[in-house]
Amino acid sequence: QVQLVESGGGLAQAGGSLRLSCQASGSIFSANVMGWYRQAPGKERELVATITTFGGTIYATSARGRFTISRDNAKNTVYLQMNSLKPEDAAGYYCYLETADNDYWGQGTQVTVSS
């Protein structure tokens, strides 16, 4: 069984930074996609960024230039460095793992940005 455990959320001031981490455990295929989605109250869950095992990345327009996704394959861990945070970045951030046969989600970590 695959589990995703997120950490690093919290409160930041506008213009500040936070770093999210997500470690996957269990039976994980070596080739996969990991990433982050977010969901604000009253809104749909949306893509923030994803990264493949080989380092290929996709960013949402809102994240490009401010957020950086990276991963450590040896640790099955994905990171999201968030800089220049804006109040509109406040949301629950959910870790995501896509393998050949299934998708998995973490329980989420809350990011709050004060203006």
C-alpha cells in the first residue's frame, strides 16, 4: 500500500517562502510522476506542479517563476519550494503520485499567506 506524507505547510507573510515536502512509501514503481495540487475553499483542486522520475516538470501558470518542484528519487520524496507567496496561494496543498497502475493522494497540508 502506498502512503504519501506531507510536511512543511504553515503560515507565511506575503512575499515570503515555504517549502513543502512529501515522502512516498510502499510499493512504488521506479518510473512515476509526483507533484502538488492545491485547493482553496470553494474552488476546485488545481495543478501546481509535477515532476517525473527523470526530472521533467510542468508548472501551472500561477506557479511558474515563483515555485520550484524537485525530487529525490532515492528517498521517494518530492519538494515544492514556494517563493514570493501571495495571499491567493493560500490553500490546502496535496501531494500526488501517479504510477503505471494507480494514482495516490496525500492528506494535504495547509498553507496560509497573510497580506
